[in-house]
Amino acid sequence: MKKLVIATSLICMSSFAMAHGCPGEMKKIDNALPTAKLTPQNMTKVKELRAKGEEQHKAGQHTESMNTLAEAKKIVGVQ
């Protein structure tokens, strides 16, 4: 029983941490966009991915949001 409680706590804490990571990732993208040297197609793609990541975050899909935002960051060249 003790192991179950610990495991559940860790899962909840990791989900909570991921939830708070999404806005930070969005901010990194937002800060990089004004000076990014991207093709119009890539700029559009990044903006679409960023918007999708925000929608996923608001829907509670934090893992999916972080993955989507990571894809946008890769295109922009942000770590």
C-alpha cells in the first residue's frame, strides 16, 4: 500500500510539473519569433504548432503540449 501511495504521488507531481512547463516553453517560442530567420512556411508552421500547444495545455494534455512545443522550438532553433 505504501508503494502505491508513493507511486501515485510521484505521478501526480510529474503531471503538475509538466503543466507548469508548457507556459515557459511557449514564452521561449514567443521570445524567439521576432528575430527568427525563418521562411514564411516555417514561420506559419511554428505559429500553428505554438497555438496547438497552447490549446493542448488548456485542455490538460500537457505531455502532448510539450511535444508539440518541442517541435516548434526545434524549427525556431530554441533549446
